[in-house]
Amino acid sequence: MSSRALSADDIEEMARRVLGSRKYASMNLPPETVKDLIRQEIAAGKSPKEVEKAMREKLHQIIAPYLGDPDYAAEEELLLKAAAEGDEAVRNWCLRMLSVHTSSRERIPHMEEFYQAIFSRIGTPESVLDVACAFNPFAFPWMGLPKSTAYHAYDLHAPRVHLINSFFKVYGMEPLAETRDILINPPDSKADTAFFFKEAHRFESRKKGCNRNFWISLPVKTIVVTLPAENLTGQHQMRDRQRDLVRKNIEGLGWELDETEIAGEMIFIINKGGRENE
Ligand SMILES: C[S@@+](CC[C@H](N)C(=O)[O-])C[C@H]1O[C@@H](n2cnc3c(N)ncnc32)[C@H](O)[C@@H]1O
């Protein structure tokens, strides 16, 4: 059977099967993510079997289940208990959540310095889009921003998004987290800045060069892209490769680029020129 034999119904069926599997059922992922991956592999001329195999591999990389997940229902209860004790207990709960993923755990010792480095360059934002956020919104108490900040957070993983909104409510903020595939449906809420932390290199693996159109589509004045300077084992320096990734994706757009680094996290500040948000 050639890949052309995959009808729209077959694509729906394949997506339903993968999303309903034990590995993904509890995550309530957007079906369009899986269908987009299937169509991408079909366009590459693969057989149905190869399409499914490649799609499963890519989905695994995107969701990164190997990074670990807490028990979301149990954590929601602990959050409510912490809320009854006060802000300090909530902040301790946040630290525990931030330590679930390597990407946010590595930032814990330098969180305040990290956000100061960003805000000293872009000013204090009144609104933020935290795209592909994972657990980063739990760092809000260390950002030095007022609770009135419109903090829009986006992730594919529904239980994660639900827990982020519970935290926002408990902490006295608007619950603006959304389950959304930001590559297929980029955010439409205008904001001062977008945080796109430690994910642009994975976006390139999902679809080479996709960052460019994604960054163009973001309705913000500045985009803060961060990338690891070293691989997870610390054995390979990746600075030149990461700089190339950012430069190639903004080439010819006339945007300004500034760069700094805090504790092995490269921070690229992209200034789109202020036109996007007018
Ligand atoms: C490596 S973690 C991101 C880390 C986080 N930004 C940080 O630095 O703390 C990747 C996260 O991005 C989410 N993600 C990946 N692709 C996405 C997409 N297209 N739309 C929304 N979320 C996405 C995953 O579900 C996962 O929670």
C-alpha cells in the first residue's frame, strides 16, 4: 500500500489510536498535532507503516515524556494545601515543580539573575506569552513582575496547563494558560514579549526552518529565545550551532539581536522593531 492510500479517515484513525494509547491518553494532546505530523510524513512519500513509525518518533521528541511528570491530581491537592498556608508555602511548592524538568531545574539557582538580565534589556513587560512553557510559569514568583501581569502560557500537555491555571488562581493571577499547538495555531493574544525557552532546537527537528514563520507570527515586540550552550551530558559545546540557528531564522528580517548567557543558558533577545504590537 503506498502512502497515497492513506485517506482522511485513515489519518483520523491513526491519530485516534496514538492519542488513545497508554503512553499518551492522560495528556489530552491536541489531535491536530498528530495529524500534522502524519501529513508531513505522507508528504515525504513514506508508506503507511513508515508514516506511523516516523510520526511516533517525532511525537516522542516533542512531548519528551522521558523528562518526567508529577502526579498532577496529587500536586493540585498539595498546591491547595500550600495556598491555605500562604505565599511562602506556594513558592516552595513551585520550586518542587520547577525541579521536575531539567530545563527549569537548571535555572533554579539563577532565576532572579536570569530574569533581571532579560528585563534590563527589554524593560518590564505588562504582558507575556510563555510559549512551549512546560513548568516555567511556576518561576513567576522569582520574575519580579506584578501579579497583574497578563501571563499567557501555552503547552500541548493538558494536565500541565490545568495545573498552571490552578497555580495562577491560587497566586492571585488571571488563569491564562492554554492547551495549544503553537506551531499550528500560534497565539493571537498581543503581548509585550514572548518567552521561547529551550525549545527552538526541537522545533527545528520537528520541521526544519519552522522557527522563522513562527517568530514572525508572534504578536509581540520582543522574543526571548534561550538555548542550552552545552548538551545534557555537558560534553559538547553547542554555542556556534545555536547562534547559527537563531541568525538563520531572522536573516533579512531587519530585526535587532542581542545575546547574553547565564549559567550555560544562551539568551537571545530579538527585537522585532515595535511594529507588531501597534
Ligand atoms: C523542553 S520543554 C520546554 C521547557 C520550558 N520552556 C523551559 O525552558 O522551562 C518542552 C515543552 O514544550 C511543549 N511543546 C512542544 N512543542 C509544542 C508545541 N508545538 N506547542 C505547544 N507546546 C509545545 C512540550 O509539551 C513540553 O512541555
